[in-house]
Amino acid sequence: MTTVAELGEFGLLAELERRGLASGVEHDAAVVDGLVVTQDALVEGVHFRFDLLDWTQLGARAAAVNISDLAASGAEPLALLVSLGLPSQTELDDVLALYEGLNSLGVPVRGGDTTRADSVFLAITALGRSERVPGRAGARPGDLVVVTGPLGAAGAAFRAGNLPPVPVRVEEGRRLAQVATAMLDISDGLARDATHVAMRSGVRLEIELERIPLSPGAELDDVGFGEDYELLAATPDPLDFAVIGRVVEGEGVELTLNGERYDLAGWEHFR
């Protein structure tokens, strides 16, 4: 019997598509009747720990990671729907603090669901609108690879025993969406998220790690940690964003540091 740990995220999605049980899963968001819709879940002990953040910070983080997916679709955020699982003994003040965090980015909470659970989990559905959604499947040889800001902050912070705020690049996403052929946010680490674009677009991404802007205090291997939530795009026009590589014919992702091959780890959801 095959397990999801053996398949990994890529393998699971491919199997669902092969069986006709899901479609459009290659993108950060789905476009449904003109709405851009995305969903992310945060599970206690997997995505967050209360020794690293408080309830307000959790709410802000949950909102931000979903709004980041809208940003990667070039969308203007409209609303959040919140499904919340809580242990019965959770204090009311903690729940109020959570919702203060959820509302802190200026995108209204418009509904959702609550249920009892053994540990805290949040599933956020974010709604937005976009004139053009680049997706992940349109990168072409000759495009440049750009990022919207410095990387490695989350990895460096985790090593120090804390978590930084999640950047929300809505305006940058709207600008890039006008020209980018593919775009996503960096949540699972640079190499892994670049692989999403390479696989879906049928191209090869060549990334020169010495060109990557690093966050203060970050080391190069922190770029593999993920949770930076800067946007990564393939585009013929880099605008004013940092160019870190190029798209060529072929497959996969090649990382080099000063001309030598270099490996970066990434987050695997089921391993």
C-alpha cells in the first residue's frame, strides 16, 4: 500500500490529477467565476508552536500566508473565510486575540466555521480579484527569474528561536502579474518552489545563488527553509526586482554558487 509519505506532495498531486479527482492544482489559487480563491491550513505542531508566537501573531500569520497566495496571483484581497478548530478549554481572550490578528492586515473576515479539536488548526479561504493570473505553467526559455525581496529571514529566525512577520507583497504581485509568465510565493523553500514552476512549465530554471538578496543575519542555507513569502516570478521584464537566474530549455532546477553546483533543502509536507 502506497503512503503519502512515499509519494510526497508532488506525487500526491500528480496522482489526483491522473485519476481526474482534481484539476488546476498547479497554481497558488483557482479562478472561479471571476474570483481568485485560495486556501491554506495551519496546524499546531506542524506549522506553528505557541512557544514561538502568541494568538494575535498566529492570526496575523494565518491571514498573511493566504493573502500571499492572492499576491502571487496578482489579486486584490477582498475577504477571508475562517475555519477554526479549538480544544474546548481554550480561553475566550485567546480566540479574540486570534481574530484581532486575522483582521490586522485590513482584509475582513466574512464567515467560516468552528469546531472542537484536540489541537488548534486554522483553514483560511481567501478571496480576491485579478485582471491577470500568471499561474505556474507559463514560464518560457529566455525569461528572467526574479524575487521581490530578501530571502532567508524565516530560517534565520527559526534558528534563533522565533518567527518573523510574513511579508505581504500585494502591490508587487499586481505589478508583476502584468508581465510575468509564471509566479508563486516562496513558502516551501526557493529550490522546491522553483521546481513547481519548472515542472508545470516544462522548462529548466538556472538560479545563481550569489545573486540572491539575503535578509540581515541570514545564511545561504536559510534560503532552503521556506516561509519567506516573497514572490518568485519568471518574466521577460524584471521591472525593478532582483534578477537571480533565467529560464532555459530543459527540465528541473539547477542551483549554482559562483559557478559550482549547490544543493538547498526544502520543506516536504508529508515527510
